[in-house]
Amino acid sequence: MEIVILRDAHEVGRTAASAVAALLARRPDAVLGLATGSSPLPVYDELARLHAEDGLDFSRASGFALDEYVGLPGDHPESYRSVIRRDFAERVNIDPVRVHSPDGAAADLEDACARYEQAILDAGGVDLQILGIGTDGHIGFNEPGSSLASRTRIKTLTEQTRRDNARFFSSIDEVPHHVVTQGVGTIMAARHVVLVATGAVKAGAVHGLVEGPVTAMCVASVLQFHPHATVIVDEAAASALD
Ligand code: F6R
């Protein structure tokens, strides 16, 4: 695991985006794994800038979102399908048809999960997975206690995660209780994982990820077993590291 400690979120975003740009230069039809939330925003800002100013080309790339709320219609402004479109896809020249999200509104969710796994396989697997980390160490929405071999499935959000995400809704009561998320095994199958974390609120989770024992109680710690994981953090998020 490679750990990169930088001054602030802006530098974190620039460094993670440069890994995406290098991949696209090598492999224009790369498959990107896309996280939502606050952490990847500086990455998407920088990718949008590289596209606008340097012509970084996403026309042959494709993307797979990590997760989706269950029960929100796809066009709800806080569905992750909408968030990925707004924060990333609409700001670069990626073909919207090649930007996929799990279907959290499907009548048969288990079937939707299986279809999502198949779609990732059919695309040849994820080349570079952008990840954030929850304050409880989750990646995707694989909350503490998740199977480290899991594939895309339905999960229940912890109260901590619902509280953390309430800022995107008008009240915590509107935050869905369930999500469809890529599993830990799905994420581990990505060829390169780039996890970004910023702010002191993530310091404990980053400590567990980097220096803790590998345990399902801090799911991100499994990335210690990943053959190519890059952890890019600011000084505040690195503040609990030895
Ligand atoms: C989002 C996701 C989550 C977030 C995590 C951190 O697609 O899968 O694991 O990355 O909850 O969220 P932020 O970045 O908002 O602190």
C-alpha cells in the first residue's frame, strides 16, 4: 500500500486526478470506478479542469458508481446516479450511456445486484477505482462487519453513516436506510484502487486502514492486501498515523 500525505484537499484532488489522467493516456478506453460524497469532489474538479484546459479525453472511457440508495428514484437529486452525473459525468466528455450505477429502484434488487456485477465483468473489470472512506472505515457502503469477500448486494446503513450523510438531505429522516453497494470483493478486484481522505474527522478511519489489523470491523483495512492500492490523504486525515 502506497501512502501519500499532502497539504490539503486541493493537492489530494490533483494527485488522484493525475493517476486517472496517466491511465487514460495509456488506455483511452479505461474503466473507472466512481465514488460519490465529499472526498472525491476535488478529484472531479481537477478532472473537469484537465478536460477543459488540456483536452483530457474521456470519450472512450466508461464508469461504474460504487453504490446507490435503495428507494430513491434515479432522478432524485441525491440519488448517486444524479450525483455522479452532476459532479463528474456532465463536466467531461464521457458518454452518459457508459456511466453505470446500481439500480436502487429495481423491483428485484437481488437481480439488479447480479446484473451490476455482470456489467462490470462484461466491461473487462475496473481499471482504477476512486474510493472515499467512511468515519467507521467503510468503503462503498460496506459497513463494519461486512464480508470481506462480498459482491454487489443490499446493505443497511449504520446510524453513524446516516448521520454523516444527513447533510445532503433536509433531515436525517429522509436518508434512506438501505443501499445497493459493490461488495468488498468487487472493490478488491479493481486493478488499481485510489482512496482519498481529507480532514481530521477521517483520521481514525485512516489509522485503521493503514496501521490497524485487517478486520471486517474496519473494512478499508482489507486494502492492505490489495496489490496496487494508493492512499492519498491530507495532513489532517494523516494526523493519527504513527
Ligand atoms: C460513496 C461511498 C462512501 C463514501 C464515504 C465517505 O460512494 O461509497 O464510501 O466514500 O461515506 O463519504 P464522504 O467523502 O462524503 O466523507
